Amino acid sequence: MRSLVYILSVSVLLLAACLRTGAREIRTGAFFSPDGLGLSLQFDNDWGDEIRCVNLYADMYGVYSGRTAEAGFVASYTHSYILKVYDFEYSRLSMYAGAGFLGGYVHDYESGMFSTTDRALRHGRGLVAALACDLGLAFDFDRRVTVDLSLCLAPGLHFRRDADSGTTIISAYRRGFISALLPRLCIYYRF
């Protein structure tokens, strides 16, 4: 419970810092991915060529397949640059890429996919600290709705406590590479 309060406190501070930057346009919406479900905020700069994005979501690794009942928590921030814009009569398509950071309290990848007693997740959740590399497409529609489709590579470290020995195990965050293949869909309302 303390970790949840800590993550939410840090998230609120990040959001407050982003709001003070004088964004030209603010988008708020829902985050959907095989990785998890949550909230997302985007801020454009004054010139409209940069996007800052904050995602807060429940990490659902192993929950959908029944391998665990414990969801994790993730907060990420990316600063992306718009690479190309295509303007249409009633919509706009933007291609962007950027980097930032990702942190949370999550499960890391373990082999096996489906729900059987011998395939339950063996390791508990742990802290993750990673670089977040984002690549995506944003579809801005005339009705103040934006649909964003992206991929995120997150190389980093995973810290967890071994239940048997009580030692802290530090390993590469393998899911940061695997989940780069999983698309993220965000549906925003623009203010």
C-alpha cells in the first residue's frame, strides 16, 4: 500500500510539473495495451513540434492469463519530437519518436503463457527503472478526439527480493524488450 501511495504522489508531482510548462494543447484520455490499462496525458509545446506524455497504468502481466492475481503499477514520462505531419481536410496524422523514463512496481517476464498450476508466476513483483523509447502515430480528428497508436521499448533494470533467501536480485528488465512488440492505444480528448 505504501508503494501505491508513493507512486501516486510522484505521479501527481510529475503532472503538476507538466501543467506548469505552458502547454499549447492538452490531451487527456485512456491507455489500453496488452501490458495494462490506465490514464494518459499529453502536452504539446507552443510550436506544436514536441509532445510530452505521462502514462499511469495498472500493469496486467500475468493477470489476463490467470498466472497471478497481482497487478503492478507503472508511471512513465516521454518527451517526443514530431517527425512528420500529414494534414487532411478534417484530420491530421503525426508521426513522432522520443525518449523518457519508466518506473513502477511490476512482475518481470517468465516463460510459459497459460493458466496451469505449474505455470504460475514464481517470482514476486519488484521495482523497475527503465529508459522509455516511444515511436507512434497520432490521429487528430476535427471533433477534438485524438487516437494514438504507439510502441515503447523500455530497456532497464528490475529489482526484486527473493522470497527464499531474502536477498535483492537485480536483473535486466526483459519485459521492456518483449513489450516493445505490443501496441499501445490511447484515446484522448483535446482541450
